[in-house]
Amino acid sequence: MTLTSPTKPGTKHRIVATPHLSQRRHFDATYLTFLVPALICFTIAITIPAAMGVFFSFTDSVGFGEYKMVGLSNYIALFTDPAIIGAYSFTIGFALVTVVLTNALAFLLAVGLTAQIRARVALRTIFVMPMVISGIVIAYVFNFLFSNTLPALGEFLGIEILKSSLLSNPNLAWLSIVIVTAWQAIPSAMLIYIAGLMAIPYDLYEASSLDGASAFGQLKHVTLPLMIGYIGINMIIGFKNFLGAYDVIVGLTNGGPGVKTRSIAMTIFTGFERGDYAYQMANATIFFIISLIIALFQLRLTNRGQAK
Amino acid sequence: MSLTLQQRLNKRSRARIGKERINWWATILLSFCALAVLLPLFVTVSMAFKSAKQAVDGKAFSLPKPLSIEGFTTAWEMVNFPRAFTISLLITMAAVLGAVLVASMASYAIHRNWNKRFYRYSFYYLLGAMFLPFPVLALSQVKLTGLFGLDNPVGVAILHIMFGLSFNVLLFTSFLRGLPGELEESARIDGASSWTAYWRIIFPLLAPMSATVAIFAFLGSWNDFMMPSLIIAEQADQTLPVVQQLFQTQFSNNYHVSFASYLMAMAPSVVAYLFTQRWVMSGLTQGAVKS
């Protein structure tokens, strides 16, 4: 049989021509020392806490000491707890409004910054700046603006609704959180849009303008259809991040007035203070499942984008 | 990489065509929008330099007259700025170094041994945590760090590194896949071990991606509030963003002191950003697009 090989030259020999690096050495301890310590630390820091959380969500633990298994009762209690339902509806509503506002503004800014403008570098530098500032610190600055400057402005202009602090208004306090969160989140969305806009071939605009398309027509018929993938990804990333909102809320309203602006993360963190650790772990598990569903959605969208 | 080439080409063609007319409309509109970013920062700076007498009226847009640094000296002592700053800096440095080294080494091992099941599964295992939000793990981590005696800045630095690991491994492995293998191949023929090959060949080649990872690790660590506030038990060991809480509870009318403190907390990252602006921008874009 071996004698027949010359009749099909190349079929076997081609494979051995360049052995891949990894195939040449069978065992190399260096690789293990590169990976295994990281895996161990990761397991202790991330995996075990995650498993602990899920495990304790089926117990009545207060965070320390003895506990017993209580089955699904924490989960059942969650679904009828007005504090939890309030936190979820606030957080999801806030995240939806913020994601739309953030992406609309980020998209417009990106279109503006890729147009033929003066001082492009200076403007882009300014617009990216919120990204490097700590969320809690800028929230404190806005806290001052909302509770001092805005009412003073309302007094000056005689606008009734502005006269009292936005932060203590039970119906409008959430707006302040939307504004500051968007202020901080716009740059990263904008950078993604700029990268997307830069990748659109200029010929398309040239061709469409030869066909007599207006600037608005180009935006609608050339830019938007090509950017739809970027918009989808940005919306999902933003939504996922906003669901975890914490810093900005602590800096602005700290959950108030009352518990009107308390986010999911804030309810989870009350687990130690109030001794309902196990209960909040059930809450955290639900929150994780929601994040996971969104992440899988994002992954599908990314993969589809790459397949194109 | 193809994107950046495309970008450059587009830029060139746009610049050529655009020489003819500049869109003043967009320039003016954007400059106006830039005020939304600049005004809160302007207020911070101007409030910080006011005297106690002037600051008390709470007028945001009046200029400081006379210029006073009393706010800074008071805040400096009140929050023990040197200590908070040093702790923040040490955590951030450890987190940046750790993020780059741990993730790139793990990625290199995974990339080279992709045909082995253990490494492949390790990759998916690490990646799985990308979707774990911190609030989900927080309480259990507080318990564990307390147990290990890591409820301090060291624990926060370790957690920062581990939280970033998933995303950073994804970035590094995808970058490694795009690198040509010839350089390492020839070093190997000359007898270099994996260790030498990593330090002499791979690590320098990874520099652009390391920069991206480092920038994100820096921003994430320096500006983090949630994790240190929960993990660090000793109030005196708190980081710079966390100590700003002080002004919400007490001394709430000494605006010049609180704003001086806010300014000192945000200035380091803003100044660093302004000086490395062009470099940071490309890093941020790369990271943002990959996420």
C-alpha cells in the first residue's frame, strides 16, 4: 500500500511541512505556570462567590452563623415583595429611557464629529472627557447643580417646576439620574459610532449625492442602514450596564426620595444591613439570570454582525 | 486592523474633498453641545477656588473673587488626601500591571495550546464570567475577603484584576490570533524557551493591546466606587472616590471645601487623559469596538 503513495503526491507530505508550534512540544510546564495560578485566583474570586450566592439563596442565612435549607421560599417571597418589584421596575424603566437618550445623542455627536468641522480634535477630546471621570464624584457635582443652581435659575426665570430641587421631587428625581448616567455613558457609545461611521466607504456618499440625495436623505438611506448593527450592539451593552446602576444614584439621590430611585444593585447591598442575606442572594440570582439573557442576546447579535 | 486602515483611507479621501467647504453649522452646534460637558467641570473648578465667604451663597457660575486655596488646604486635611490618594494609586497600579500581565500570560498559554482540551475549556471558563455583574457577587465576596483577611486595598486590587480577566483574555487572544507566528518560530529554532519567547517576542508584540487593556484597567480601578466601598472594612484605608462621601453628610455648606476635594479627586485622570489624549483615544476606541 505504501508504494501507491507516489501516485497521489502532496496529499500526505503537505501536512508535515510546517508543524504548528504547539504540536512540536508535547508538554511545557511554562504554559501551566502562565495559566493555572490565574485560574485558581479566578475560581476563588469569582466562581466560588457566584456558587455561594446561588447556594445561600435556598437557605435562610442572615450572612453568618447557622442556617437551614428553605427551598424556593426566598424566590416566592421576592415576587410579591413591593420593595423588590419597585426596584426592578425603576431600574428597568430608567435603563430603557437612558439607553435611548444616550444612543440618540451619541449617534448625533458621532455624525457631527465625522463631518467636515473645525476643531475636530479639540471637540472630540472634550466629548470623551466624561469617560475618564469618576461616576460618584461627578454625581456629587451634579447633586449641587440640581439642588442649588437649578432652583436658583427657576427662581430667576420664574419657572415654577424648577424652583424646588429636582432631587427631592418624587416624580422627577429619576430624571436627574438619567441625565448624569447619560452624561457619563455617551462617550463610549459615541466612540463605537465614530468607528462605525469611519468604516462606511465614502463612495456611497458620493454616489448618493450624484443621485441628488440631500444630507438628511443620506443619513436616512445610507448611514442608518449601515449603522444598524452598531446601534443594536450599543443599545444592548448600554442596557446591561445601566441595569447595574449604583454610583450615580448614590451620589444623587441615594435611592430617595423614599425608595423611589432605589436600583436593583442597591437592594442587593442592603442584604447585610438588614440581615436578609439569603433573601438578597435570591434577588442577585434573578438579576444574574436577567443579565445572562441580555448577554446571550448580545452575543447572537455580535456573531451575526461578524458573519456578515 | 483592517478597520484602522479603512479609517485612514476614509479620512484621507474626506479631507481631500472637504477642503472645499467646512460645515460651520455642525461646528457651532457641537461647540454648543460641548458646553454640557464643560459647564459642570467649570463649576467644579470655580467653586473650588472660592473663599469660604463667597462659596456659602452657592452661586455656581460666579467667578472666584478673591482667588483662594483655603478650600484645598482644608479638604487636604479633612479627607487625609495624601493617604487616600496613595491607596488609590497603589490599587490602580497593581490593577493595571496585574490586568496586563495575568491576562496576557494566560492568553498566550491558551493561544499556543488551543489544540489541547484543558486550555480550550479554560478559555470558555474564563469567558463565562464576562456576564457576571459585580452586585451579584458582592455580598459573597465581602464574606470571603473578610475570611481571608483581604478586606483591604490588596483585596480590592485582586478583585479588580479578576473581574477584568474575562474581557482582557478575550482581547488578548483575539489579538494573538492576528499576529504572525514566524518571529516566535525563529526564536524557537534558536532555542528560546516558552518563557523567553513570551518576554522577548510576544509581550513586546502585544504592546498595542496591552495599552488598551491598561487604559481600561486604569479607568475602571481609579474611578471605582462600588467595590472599595463594600470590600474595604477600615474607613481610613478607603480610596479617593469613596472618601468624597464625607461631604454629603457633614459640612454640606462648605462648598469650596467639597468642590476642592472633588477637583483633586478627578484631576489626576483628567490631566493624564489630556496629556495622552491621542494615544488614549485609539485605545478606548479599540476597546469599545471589541466589547
